[in-house]
Amino acid sequence: MNIHDCGYKKLFSNKTIFRELLETFVHLSWVQDLDFERCEKLDKSFVSEHYKETESDIIYKVHFKQSNRLPAYVLILVEFQSTVQRFMAVRMLSYVTNFYMDYIAAHKNAHLLPPIFPIVLYNGDAKWTAPTNIKNLIEHANLFDTFIPHLDYFKIAENEFSKQELLKIKNVVSTLFLAEAHYDIELLKQELITVFNKAEDKKAISILLNWFEQLVIHGRHAQADYDVLNHVYQNQSEVKQMLLTAIQKEHDILRNQGIQQGKTEGIQEERERMVKELLFKDMDIAFISSLTKLSEQDVIKIKKKLEH
């Protein structure tokens, strides 16, 4: 199996990553109406044998927040070839048709078909120039008017987003696109720290790191680069646990000490202890300040004490 196929399937099988893809890169009004808590990934594939080495597909059944709206389907067709496939719209039409035929077979009493939103996600280097509407691939398309097939797919080409655009987003999908389109290990290291501390779903970060590890195993990136990112991830995990422990201790202090001065002193001592541990781990001053709620000046004072 293509390494990108396996990796992307795992990435977008995570509901958090799927949600980030739609909310960040599909700027259409209906996305805000989706109930992502109830979305379901289907264990199906409609990629033909001929294209399995260069394509992968992820299918989600999505529900809307309004209870009176029937579910729909989002089909993500991932294109791994470095060259642009001019007739992708034809392949997408075939894909959608195969999906509908399968749906009809499974729903014998169906009178109508559910809506489908088709996405092509492209991670190649070349600029995507293929028409997104099949009608634009048919010569003299107006000759037979409405009897000509009509299908649009929504294109997400990773290389169309600038480094600056992706750095403003700061989520797992934007970090993935950065790694694919603007590879810079130092930049990725900083982005991983930011995304880790921002993300509620730490598993999504872990899946992203696992994807990067697979690229290293298959010779796409250097082992040293993975080691750097893994070190960052492990350090952030330790810091997260340290923060949770510190918060719990603060609560214990507030609960057990009756004097206001004792409360303040106890909390301050615990925060200073945490600062010292983070400094020993070579954490950034600004990052330590944000975690401990101490000012950067106070963190610097503690650092100077340790240096003497």
C-alpha cells in the first residue's frame, strides 16, 4: 500500500482532523451546520484497483444540527501523484456513481439519494490545473444542453497555501500541509509545540507524529528530523502532566490552608518550583510564563537565581 495512502487514511479517520479540514479549508456555509460529534467514518472504499497506488478515499456520513435534516456524505479523494490528472472530474463522477449504486443496493426502499460533497485533496508539487467541472472536459458541451453530465468537485491543493497562511491557522491539518508543501524541520518543531498546547485532542497530534515516522521509515525524511519532533512531543506531554499536577496542588492548597497569606505563598512556591523544572528542560521563557501565569520578568528572575 502507498505510504501516503496508509498515513492519510489514519489521519483523516480521526474526527478532530476531519473536522479541522472542513472548518478550516472548506469555506461553505453548510459546514457550520454540521454536528461533528455524530459524524461517522464508513469502512468502505470505491477507488478502483487501477488507481489504488495513487489514490486513497475517506468517506464520512455527516449529520446536521437541525434534527429535521437528513444526513449527507462527504467523500475525500486523496491524490498522491506528483503530476496533475486532467480527467480527475471523470474519475470523481465514476466514484460518486459507484457510491450511489452501493447505496441503492443497501437501501432497497430508498426513493431519493443522499447529497454527496466530493473533495479532491492534492499533495503533489505541480500546480493543479485540471478542470473541477466535468462539463469543461467535454467538447461542444453546450450542444446537448442539460443532457451533458454535470459534476463539480471541491479541490484542496496543499501547495496553493502559502507558508504565512498556514502558520496563521495553527492546527493539525495546517501543520500537515506545512510539512508537505513547505518542509522546514525547525519551523515544524515550533509549530508542533504550538499545536500541542492548543489542541484538546492530543491523539490527533500523536497520529500526525506517527504519519511523520512512517515517512522516515520509508526513506522520505531523515531519522534525525523525526527524533527532533518526537523529542518535542514527549517533552510537551511531560509538561502537560506537570501542569495538571501543579493545578491540582494549587487546589489542594486553597482547600487546606485557611489563611489568605498562606494560600498566596503556597501557590507562589508551587509555581516557582514548576518554573525551575521547566527551565531544566530548556523550555522557552514565554512558554513557561503562559503555563505558570507568572510574568516573563519573574521567570527570568528565577532563572538568574538558578544560574548563581
